[in-house]
Amino acid sequence: MRGFGLILFLVVALGLAACAPKTKFLKYRGPEVTQIQVHKSARKMYLLHNEKVLKAYDVSLGFAPEGHKQFEGDGKTPEGAYTISHKNPNSRFHLSLRIDYPNANDIAFAEAQGKQPGGDIFIHGGPRRPMSVRDWTEGCIALTDKEMEVVYSMVNPGTPIYILP
């Protein structure tokens, strides 16, 4: 009878554990991500520890992906060297990592043209609804929500990101 009680307890405990909500905040205990590389033409993002690729992802970009972002609303994803400025756990797109675009050069160029450089460029999760086009963001770098959970757990503020043509 005692064995039956133990089995019943384990079945109930496992059943309750299966019903617990999954968290979007994963724990990462691997090598530090020392840089991120985004290869726009290949639609690939790589998380690296020194020279070793830890993870690779297919990404979506801004709706006009070719060329460097210059102005607010141009639909381009920036190109160049930036850093991850902070994590946003309350993103409209599941989770997000802010890229510190625009830098001083981006601002100066846009101002010289009498325009705004734009901003709020993030690596973020997928759209809330299915998209019929590959590149759909306003200039951000998008992954699936599940992929973004992993990236969010691995990348810390201050990590350099190199966005290449």
C-alpha cells in the first residue's frame, strides 16, 4: 500500500509539473557570447565566442533590406559596428535586445540631409501573425520567438554586434 501511495504522489507531481506555464526566460551556462555577426545578404545571424560560432540563425530584416539605414522610415536594417545596449523583457515582439543605432555618424549624416536617423532598432522575436514576406520589420532583425528566447539568454548588454551587407 505504501508503494502505491508513492507512485500516486509521483504521478500527481509530474502531472502538475507538466501543467506549469513555460517561462520565456531561459538560463544559459555556456561560453560567453563575445560578438554577434549579422550577414544581411545571407539573412544569417551568428553568435560567437571569440572565433567559434556558438549558434547560427536565419533572420528577417527591414522591409527594404539593401543598404545602410539612413533615415527614419526607410525600412533598412543598419550596417556597421554597434553594441547591444539593453534587454527588453516587455517587447511587443516577445523579447528583444536593443542595438545602439544611431551612432554619432548616423545622426550627423541624417541631420546633414535635414532628416531624422530613426532608432529603436532591435533583435526581436517574430510577428504576432504570419507574414507573407521574408523581410517585414521596420529595420530590426527578427527571429522566431523560441529562437529569441535562446538568444536573449545568451547575449548580455555591451556585446558588440557587426551588421554586414
